[in-house]
Amino acid sequence: MSGSYRQVAIGEATPDAVTVGIEKDAAGAIKAAVWWDAVGDVDADEAEFTDVPEALAAAEASRALHGFGAVVIALQDGVEWQPAWGTLANGLTDDEAYELAAGIETESDA
């Protein structure tokens, strides 16, 4: 299973997304955590995984179950994205870019 994901900065708020954080442990092994914020009737939750594809599958299942808009990725410095995990894009989604531009336009009209 390989999907398309967007990278976010560590600590970035992602209220409409399930986040997968990928990092190295003290021994240098890759591990992942999956989490999301509480939204509406959905409680916040977090789980840790030793296998990144398993974490991505769990994140996709959680996204579908709870109605989140996306799965996003936070990579620890020094961790490289592996093509076998899917496609990783940087930056804003089209909807986020539109909202940002609309907000700037509104501010300039004020």
C-alpha cells in the first residue's frame, strides 16, 4: 500500500488530518507514531508503531473512520522518506493555498 502524503513541520497544527510522525529511536531504528486532535465527537488519540507501512495503514484507516481530510507526515531531521512508503509532497494543498490567498485578499481590502 503506497499513498500520497503531504509533509508538515514538526509541531504544526493539523486539525483536519491524521498525522504520522516518523523518527529514529536511540538505536537508530525507524519508528512511527500516529495521532490526531480531538474534533467534534472524535477524541484525540495516539499510537506507536515499529513499522512505517503499518503506521500509514493505521493512519489511513483512522482517517476514513473518523472523517479526517488527509494523512500528513512529520519527519524528524535526519530521517529520509522512503519511496516504498508512497509519495511525499511539501507545501500546502490547493484548498489551503486558496484559503491563505483569500485571507490575504480580505486583509488587504480592510
